[in-house]
Amino acid sequence: MAQIGTFTRDENGAYAGTIKTLTLNVKATIKPCNRDSDKAPDYRVTANGVEFGAGWSRTARETGAEYLSLKLDDPSFNAPVYASLIQGDNGENKLIWSR
């Protein structure tokens, strides 16, 4: 698993940062949203005004640490990218991807 982004959280619970991969280099936001069902996401991911992902609040079974489970997708991707936004050092949040 590799780190593809770094985000900071504001006082409203929204995250702002960048996502960088071999083909993607964008400033993105991860904002809380209203849920209309149990399976609806807790967060929406946008870049340049375009929504390209969703996130769900999760708790790690082993450590009890809270994190966001994200699903990012774009027509340029071969398949959706799954990532976790985890708390790092000094208030920094790391976006770690897996497939």
C-alpha cells in the first residue's frame, strides 16, 4: 500500500489536500454529507467541482482507530481505487490506497 495523498481536517470536519498518482495530481476535498440511507456515504470526494468518490466512517477492529474508507472512481481509471484516510503525525491525514 502506498500513500497517494495528504489532507488536513478543518473545524467543520471537512478535509482538504492533494491526491497524487502517476496520472492524477489534483487538489481535492472530502466533505461530510447528509445520509439518506444506512448504506449511503458519510463523505463526498470532489476535485475541480467534480465528484469522483465517496467515503464511509469506519473503526479499525484491532486498534479501535477511526478512519475513512474511500472509493474513488473516474472514467480514466481502469477500476475504482479503494483507499483509507488515516490520521498521521501533527494533524496530517494520509491517504493510503489499495486495490
